[in-house]
Amino acid sequence: MIPMVKNANSGVRTKLTTDEYLQRLCDLVTPAVVTEIVPVRQCLTRVLATDVSAQLAIPPFTNSAMDGFAVRVADGSPLPVVGAVFAGSLPTPLAPGTALKIMTGAPLPTGADAVVPIEDCQEADGLVRFTAPPRLGQHIRLAGEDRRPGDTLIAKGTLLAARHLAAAAAAGSTELPVAGRPRVAIIVTGDEVTPTGAGIGPGRLPDSNGPFLEAAVTAVGCATTLTHGRDDASALKAVLDEVASADLIVLTGGASVGDRDVARDVLSEAGGHFVHVAMQPGKPQGYGHWGGTPVIALPGNPVSVAVSWAVFVRPVLLAMLGQTPDAQRWCTASQPWDSPAGRRQYMPVALTENAQGHLQARPATPGGSASHYVGSLAMADGLAVVPEQTTQVQPSDVLQLLDLA
């Protein structure tokens, strides 16, 4: 039986595992169905909608891998040098018993079967001698040896990085089919929160959740807007109305049981649900709809927001984009730390690599997984996942590792 927690302000609050809660959030959204054709140079951080195959061979023609001389191995040396082949030129065929000077990337002349690098040559009086005998095929890049036309180049669901764009361009693509960018509206609530650049006063805090979520959401291939909302029901409703045309609303703050947790009150009135998730940090979570748009309500503390991003929001956006799920990664604890019984802990960790190439993890913050250590969060390389039944992490314990933004 799922345990329930009664609260006078919020009704009955269900306690869920992180996996159960993530499934509820994924059920809120639908994958993107719009495919856009976008120039390759504008595809950074877009998600590929279909497999892309090579249109051209890579390399497109057989060429020299070195500056040197194109020769027939059987001709030996010395050989008369009868011309030169430069990158971008069309060479004449290599006549038997001759050599052509050739530059890196230049097309290999018909008849040549090796390139002798210039450092293995002595050139004088129109002749070239080799200080080392050439081998058949040496220093030649064959047409299509990397990719042939029709070979799968990039798989559907790939988040496109600079290396993918280089490969696509090299294989002849000028445009790529990418998933439409989901529009994510971020709302940061809290009368104590001051937008970046607005200055702070007594009792006020600079907003860190907005910049974090803006950058994180953009990095996975979505479009984003950022709005700040006050701890006032009418004002928050007005902000929600303004962004209700988005594909997803992510709201921070006001998800717990305090007297002024306005997000909880407003969304609950609209049929939303607020739950306790068996995790640390980030226990109070909420979800629902506003004007038909899915809403994910996160806690307000910055480390809780970062953890909630990694555990919930990022997987939801990947599902919307049809992106390939992350492969599981692992690390080994290098020092002990405590974990709460019955809650899955997400510990910000700093990583080092041992002599065997294995990742070693230690807590990155002096307060462990405390939800307000946002400054120390900059020292974290990821989140170590401690199972619910573990109360004491020991050195050499192997833990799952999640990426942070």
C-alpha cells in the first residue's frame, strides 16, 4: 500500500518513488510530431527527427594523406619529377617511370599507387630519390573509406553537436530534418527572488533557478521563455495565462506546505496534484495542466531544482523530443557519506579518474545534498544516485551517475 500524508492545506499528499513520479510526468506530455528542415549551420542543439545517410562518399575522391610524391611502387627510384598536383586541382595521369609532386588533400593521379612523404625524399636536378622504399597504398586516403553513399551517418534522436554538423556537411547534407523545438515556459516564483540584474535588497535573493533552467532547457534543444511571478494567487494566474500557449510550463517555488505556497494553491484549484517523492533533495513536487498545457511544479531551493531537472524535467523533454535516452553511467564512492533511510538520494559529486580509468566520486558540497548549496553546486560534475535502502555510502560502493546541466 502506498503511504499517504495528510496535510490541512493541501489535502491528501501521495508519497511516490522517483520512478513512479517520473512516469506520471511523462504521461502528461506527447512527443513532438512536427519535423522542420533546417540548414546544417543552424542545427546546433536540435534533435534529429530521422536517420540521416551520407549523400557523398567521405572522402569523395582518393587523395594524398601527405605532402610528398605520387609514384608507382614498381618504378623504384630515382624518378624524374614531371609536375605537381595541388589540392583542388585535376591531375594528369601519372606516366610510368615518373613522379608527380603532390600536396596533402590533392587528388591522387591515375596510375599512382603510393605517396612517398617529402621527408623520405631527396630532390635534386629534376630527380627524386627515396631514402626508404615505398609500400603499396601508403599515405593514400581511399574514396569512401570513412563513409560511402547510403551509409547511416547520424541516428534519429541524436542531439546535434558541432561534430555531427561537420559529418553531415562532409557527407553532402546542406539541410537536416529536426524535431520542432518544444516551447518551455519557465516561471520562477517567490517574493524574495530578484531577477538577474535587478539588484537585491534586504531579505531578497538573486534568482539562480531562472538562469539554470533557461540554460539547461536550451541545451537539450528546446525554446524557452523566463518569467517571474509573485506570491500572489491572482498575479500567478495572470502569468500562467500569459504562457499557456507553450508546450510545457516549468514552475519553481511554492510546491510545499507553507502558508504562502501559492503555486500549490493555484494549481490544486485547477486540478493539479502535489505529492511527496521519496528522494533527497526535492521531496515536494507537483504537476497538472493550465489551459491545457502540462505544468511541472518544482521546489524552490536551487539544488532541489537542479536535481529535479536531472531526474524529472530533462527526461520529460527528451521524451517530447523523441531523443535517445541517456546510457547509464557509474561511479565509485571514494569516501563515506550518510543517506536518509527510505529516500533515494541524489548527491552532487566531484569526479576524478583513477589509474584504471574508473570514475571516483566524493561529495562536492560541504553540506552534502543540502538543497541550498547552489554556490558549491558549481564544483559538482554530476549526481551520484544512492538507493533508498542505503543509509551509509561506503568507499568502493558503485553508484549510478546522472549528468547535471
